[in-house]
Amino acid sequence: MPLHIQRSRLLLTPFFPPKPKPYTTKPHPSNPLSSLLHLCKHPLHLQQIHARFILHGLHQNPSLSSTLIDTYANLGHLGTSQQVFRSVSDPNTPLYTSFLRCLYRCGEYEKTLLVFQEMVSKSIHPDECVYPFVLSSCSQLLDDVMGKMICGYLLKLGFDCNDFVGSDLAYYSNDDNEQGFRILNRMRLGRFDPDSVDLICMLRSSIDLNSLNAGRCAHSLVLVSSLWKDMAVSTALLTMYSKLGSIKDARLVFDKMPERDCFVWNLMISGYSRNGLQMEALQLLMGMVRSGVRADLCTAIPAISSIGGLKSLRWGQQMHAHVIRNGSDYQVSVYNSLIGMYCDCNSSETARRLFDLVTNKTVVSWSAMIKGYVNHDCFHDALALLTKMKLEGFRVDSVTVINILPACVNIGALEQVKNLHGYSIKCALDSFVSLNTALLISYAKCGCIEMARKLFDDEEVDNKDIITWNSMISAYSKHGDWFHCRELYSQMKQSKVKPDHVTFLGLLTSCVNSGFVEEGRECFKEMTETYFCQPNQEHYASMVDLLGRSGHVKEASELINTMPFKPDSRVWGPLLSACKMHNEPKLAELAAEKLMAMEPKNAGNYILISNIYAAAGKWDGVAKMRVFLRDRGLKKVPGCSWLEINGKVHEFRVADRSHLNSDDIYTTLENLELEIKDREKSSKRNQIVLLKEFSECKFV
């Protein structure tokens, strides 16, 4: 080893081990208690084991506490992780590392820096695993001062030679990464001689930091050190590019690999599937079979997912047969994937038959089948399956609750939503932000906007992500409450959450429902000019609807002509409705022509243009539309609404008399109609009397 490298590493020995090893949260084989913790998949089970640790005096064990911190954080209980960390009277470096890692992964960047400062102030020397999370936190917070201080501290120690930190310094240094490139040049000039273990550690660190630039820096070191032929290094490179979404780079690495085992093929297939390239994933699977590599369980699951994305039932059946032939059907996870795939391929009956055949069902099995029913509008079947799941002793998890909530909303079962909300609180599922957001949306759609707002306000400001803000804005939007939408939008900007396309769609929809034209124009302008969000079809449709309803039909038409892409039915539909409202027959014919070409089987378009022709006295056009409807056998689907009374859901359609109490219902409606007319007459009489009295008054 060159003398200057020896000196550099000797200087670091008081602070860091001479041969750094990557920090891992996996339990040590000889520690059965840590292994037990990693088997916990539910917070209640983990709390029970934690209580046992305290009873037996093991709560001060740094190794077990470190595993507890990681496990609680993985289950979404970062607050409990913090309590465990603070309960240890003498925390060591690995314990601090575990806690910093959890804070960073949960997006608590400010707390990451504060805990790091606390660690240094106690003269506890951080190891090589701490700095990537600290540097990345500085980058996320745009804290240049802290970032420069840490970078200078590391360079002063000569820590740029460390495999974990060198690539991160290259990415997080300022001045257009010049300092980082100098660090890498020093590595290339011989001050750092990485081996395969070093490079694999750097690549894993890049994944942890979600830094593609750091991964590419590590890739350059792989090429310079001529270790790209090493199977383990090439596999780590492939994993890094695949997980960070650079699928083209992953494919280049895959194609240049000297040998490919089943694990490598699975990585590439999973990468394609995860990035939405389903056809490429299946083509690669066929290439794998042709090359003579036997597919296994990890091949089947992403392939099944890709087939579900393509909605190809024929390929799904072939894959099902392939799974059985290769003996991969013993795993319940494969069955769960097949159930989801058949539901995606519009074959919920096959999915249910397969579900009933599974003897070792898991919560995922039930959740997949419930989700399939909900996606196919079989809401009552989904609720019946949920009841059966509870009767068979399965504990409903947060994912199942999220999957079943749309079924409750679509049949107007507010009581069911309340029951699920209560269940989530009882089982400590309300700590999941995604579940609270789903409950918020469900309450809002069921008309209970006050409860939705309470859920929103109960969530801590730091925990509110863009989805939570958008959900509440959209809820007020659908209720036509522009003022609350604007208030939330202002609060959202103050909380430093950047608005996105969904935010502006909610604001524009609120303007449409409230009839605020100028406010809608301002939102559309702010979207494009301030936040540089490119409007899509739905944004243009909202603007056309807003302008059309307010009588600015020509302006709406001009907006359509300036669209940077071809307008679809979502844009032409509101224009046609506006033409009917404001008697614009010529423009209506153009919009109707476009709509009938795009949706030739939508009876509603023909009926709408027929009504426009009738209002304009063009009876030839009316007759023509009726012939179209008759010859093509088109019928408009009648509207349907639900009402829940005392826990029972009642369904109503236009002119429907199938309800048992339909006579009483229609009698009540007639009485209400008569009462409304009487009040209108009374109001008119009062107005006449007031006008008469006013006219007889003499003013001095």
C-alpha cells in the first residue's frame, strides 16, 4: 500500500475503524432476540415484546435498542423510536446511527441535524455511516452553511478517502461540484484504492440516500478500478440503477455483465415492472427462459404484476400454468399476486375461485380480493368479504381499510366509514398518514366535511404531505367552498409545500362550482407563470367549464384553440353544455361533431345536441339525432343515488318505483312541491304589497 494512503488511514484510526463496514439493521445470527424483533409485522406485537425486554432489564442493551428503533420506524411509529432512543442512559455510536438513519428516512431532516449536533457535543465520534444522512439532510433543507461546515470537517480529517463519504461529498459539495470532482480525482490518482467491498458499500449508500449522482460517481470508480467484471459489483450496480429509476443505465449494465444468474435476471425484470415497463419485463422473461435459466418465485411475482398492468387475461392464464408447472404455487405470495392479476384483467370470478382455493390465506390475500371487488364496482361483495374476514379471525390492517373505504363511499354508507374510523383508532392504525388521508376523503365524499376537516387539523403540520393538503382542498372544492379552498392554499404555501397539478385542479374546480371567473383566471395564471406547471386536459376542461357557464363561450372556444395538445372529450363536453345553456348552435355543432367522433357510443352526447337543436327550432337535426340513437341501439344510462338511513342504504333511480315505500316517498315529494309553490306565491304577494306601499309613500 502506498505510504501516503497508510498515513491517511493512520490519521483516521482514533475516530473511525481502519476498514469500514456498512451499517446494517439485520440481526446478528447469534442474537435470537433481535431476530424475534424483525419478525414483528404489527405494532402491538412489537410493544408486547418491548414490554418483556423492560421486565427482564434488557431495555438498556444498545444492540436490542438499536433494533427496536429500526423496527418501530419501519412500522410507522417514529415517535416510539424516539422514546426508545431517549430511554437509553448511555447511547453509543451504533445507537445514534440507527436513530439518525430512521429520522432521515422519515423525512425529519431538521431533527437529523439536531441529533447529529447533540452526538458531536457529547464527544461521541460518528462513524462512516452517519455522514451520508447528515449531508443529504443539509441538501434537502438547502442549508449551505451547515453543509459547508460538515464538508470542511470531513476534508480536514481526510475522510474523503472513505468509501461511504467520498461519493456523497462529490454530490453535496457546492460550486458546481468542483470540490467533489477534486475529491474523486484524488481517489483516481491513488489516494484511495477501493476493492469490491468498498464499491458495493458506496452503491448501497447511494440507494439509501436516493442519490443517482452519487451512484454514478461510484460507477466511475468501478470502471477506473477495472472491477466491473466482478459479479458482485456488477449486481450492486444493476441494483442501484434499478432502484433509483434509471432503467436505461440498468439495462446497459445488464447487457455488459459477463454472466447472469437467476438473481440478476430477476433484478432486471423487477426493475422494468416497477418502472411501468410491463412489456419489456415480459420480453425479458422470455429471454430468460430461452437462455436456459430456470425462473423462481422472485421471477413470477413481478411478471404476474406486469401482466396485470397489461390487462392480458390470456398471458395471465399462461403465467398461472407456468407457475404451477415450475412448482412456485406453494407460496401464498404467488397466489396473492395471481388474485390481483385476475382482478386487473377483469376476471374477478376467476380471482374469487382462486381465492377460495387458498388454504393458508394471509391478510394480503383478503385485501387483494377486496380491492378487486371495489375496482369492479362490486361494493356489496367487498363489504361481505370484509365481514367474512373478521369472522374467520383475521385482523384488518391499514391497507385493507384503505381498500374498503371507496366501497363505503360509493354506496353512501357513512356509518361504515365511522365504524372503520373507530376500528383504526382502537387498533392504533391512525398513525398511518395514508389511512388518515383516505378517511378524510371518505368523510368528505359522504358529505361530512366537518369531520374531514377535524382529521386534517389533528394531523401535525410537519406530517402533512402534498396528498393531505390536496385531499382537503379537493374536499372543499367539491362542496363549492372557494373561501376555505383559498385559505388552505395560502396555508399550504406558508408551510413550504409546493402546489402541484392536483392542487390547482381542486382550486379551479372550486371556482367552477362557486362561479368565480376572475379567481379561476388568476389560479390558471399562477399555475403556469409562478409554479411552471403545465396544465393537462382536466385543467383546460375546468377553465372551459368555468368560462362557458359564465357566458364567455367565445373565450372558452379560443382557449381550446390555444391548447398545446389535442383536446379530448373532457374539454369538448363542457363547451357543448355551455352552448346549450347560452344558445350557441353553430359552436355546439362543432363541439358535438368532435364528441361524436371521440365517443360514438355515448348516448348523452346525442341527447344533448338533440336538445340544442330543439331549442333552436332545428327539428331536422332533432330527427337525425333520434335516428342515430335508434339505429345504433344507444340508451342513456339513468342517474342513480344512494341514501343511508339507520345504517341501511337505499338506492334510487329516475322515475323508479321499485322501492317498498315508493308510494309514501312520492306522496311526500308531492306535498313538499305544493308547499314550495305556496311559499313562492306567498312571497310574491308580499312583494306586491311592499311595492304598492312603497309607491304610495311620499318622501319629503
